[in-house]
Amino acid sequence: MNIKRFSFMKAPITLFLAVVMASFPSVSYASIGGARGNANVLFRALRANGWNVRDCFDVGLLRKGQSVLIRTTLLAGNTYKIAAAGCEDGYDVDIAVYDENGNFIDSDGDSQQLAVADVRPAWSGTYFIKVTMYNSTYNGAHYVVQYAFR
């Protein structure tokens, strides 16, 4: 299982996508765009309700049944909505969040392209986001992980 560090770097979206596409030649803009579009449905609604939405996100490709762990830092006193969205080829994306000790915090395991975990950290520290591509086309699908807080 891979562990990634959640990037908080602020860069123009076009530059970020260019770097991602150069790093992963098989990545198509449409697939990343599809995953971003699925996530943006949630984040537009959250912004309209006073949530702060992080503009940066993590993106990757997972085969059907594969998972990835993403390491991030969350701060006590905030409430987070952490979302994982699949592209048009990702039929069922699941998310689970764990603290630095491996204790389960929250998950969303329904059969949707968008999975959302609600987290209110008891302390500031390292947390792990597990994204699973539960169901997709045979060659996998792209995902996006992004969060909002207040």
C-alpha cells in the first residue's frame, strides 16, 4: 500500500495538471476532470454554506480493488469534510480516516463515485486517509481527494 503526503502547495490549476499529466503519461485530462467535477458538486454546496474549501487536492490512479494511504495533518478545533471522488470510470470509491495510532475515525463505504468522511480531530496531528477504488472499469480509474473545514 502506498503512502502519499497530501500536498498543500498553492499553484494555478493549469500548472498543477500539466505537472500531473507529465508525471503520469497515461493520465487523461478528461478522467482527472471527471473526478474533479464529481468532487466539485460537494464543494460548491459547502462553500455556499460557509465552509473553507482547500483549492489543492491529491490525484491518482487506482485499479479496481486497490487502495492508497494519504498522510495529512489535521488541526484540533476544526471540523473537516474529506472527500474522495472517482472519475467517469470509477463507479464506487470508498474513504476511511485513521489517526496517527491507526484508530478508525470515520468512513463512507456506500456505492457512489463520491465518498465523504466527517472528522473533528481530538488533537492536532497526523491522520491517514485511505481511498479504495471498490469498483471501476477493468483498467482502473482516477480519483481526487480534497477537503473542506470550518
